[in-house]
Amino acid sequence: MNDEQLLRYSRHLLLEEIDVGGQEKLLESHALVIGAGGLGSAAAPYLAAAGIGHITLLDHDQVELTNLQRQIMHTEQNVGKSKVDSGKAFLQKLNSGIHIETIEAKATSSLLDELLPSVDVVLDCTDNFATRHLINAGCVNHQTPLVSGSALRFDGQISVFDPRNSTSPCYACVFSPDENFEEVSCSSMGIFSPLVGIVGAMQAAQAIQVLAGFGEVLIGRMLLWNARTTQVDEFKISRNPECSVCGKAH
């Protein structure tokens, strides 16, 4: 690190769990943030501020007025513009010393196959089961750690799925792709504004821990946050040996 970086990240360097070695790992890391909406608007800025050297934002959507209640990377001036372009402008103002890459597209299997070989961690900040399963399958195939978060109404959840760890479940171990979960969205159900900030910031924290290699990340555990009661619950989740994505047959 140069003198400016030593000063900029000095509060990280004071933490013995991170120190110079951990910060250098962050500066050399590549994080893929899929979804530049509510969760991504909280996760990506903290990744940028923390000094993740390469961040790729992937989203196909444009900024709408209804987004501004919670998607804090975007402003009134950017309504109608691409979310990834709006997000990139925000992140570059936050930290000009890192590389921000944008892809204005939907996540697809072929696109993930192209991106994941160079990615160190994926943050799933999307809002539907089909895309989450697609991302999970790609991460299992490429042995890429996945930080998964979701938020709806007053309820949020977060977990880490790391296919490099032989005991780690994958997303499909918990939510089987064969089950027909009802797709619901904040556009029909509503969402408490700060909830996406809480969950997205936790996603960033988990990703930074994965990259720097310290602490106990949420592998084999799922954290539930109820913003209405301010209650946090945690339950254990196990790898399913018969999982159609990461099980023995695969």
C-alpha cells in the first residue's frame, strides 16, 4: 500500500484481525454484486469504502421514483437512468482508488460462467427465487463463496454459502429448486426502508470477512432480522447430501 492508502484505511489497520495483510487482501479482491437495488445500495458502498479493489455491479434495471425510499445509491437526478451507471457514479465519488465495473444485464448462467472465474466473492442482492437459484448454481460450479441476503416487509435474512467448505450447505439445500415458493415483491408487499440497509450492510461485512479471512462467517447458519420487534434469531442449516445442486451426485 502507498502512503495515501495507509492513511485512508488506517482504522482497518488498527484492527489486528485485518491489519496490513488483511487490507492488502481486500485491495486485491474482486467482488460481484448482483442487484443494485435496496440491498446492493447498502452492500456496495461499504465494499467500496472498505477498499475492495475491484467491484462489479450487475443489474438490468433503471432507477424509478419508488426506489428512492430505500435505494440510497440513487438520487432524484438519476431517475430513468441505468442503476449500474448510477451506482458506479456514487461509488467512484466514495472511493476513486478502486475499479468499478458495470454490466447492464440480467444474470444468466452463461454470463456467470464468464464472470465467476475471476471473482472472489458474490453478493446476491436480488429479489426472486429463480435468480437466487441460478446464482447459487453458478457459485457451486465455480467454487465461489456466496453471501445471500433478502428483505421483505419487516423481515430480513442472511447466510453465507461457501462451496470450498465441504460442510457448507448451498442455497438449494435450504430452499429446494423443486418446491414452488410463492414469488412476492416489495412492490406488492411493501418494505421498511432501513431494513435493506441493515441486511445489505451485513452482507458487506460477511463478504469482507470471507475475503480477509477472519472471524466466524455465517456458514451453516442463517440469521433472521425482524425489524418490527428488533429481534435477531439464528438457526443452523446443514448440507443436504441429496441436494440437486451440491449433493453427492453432483
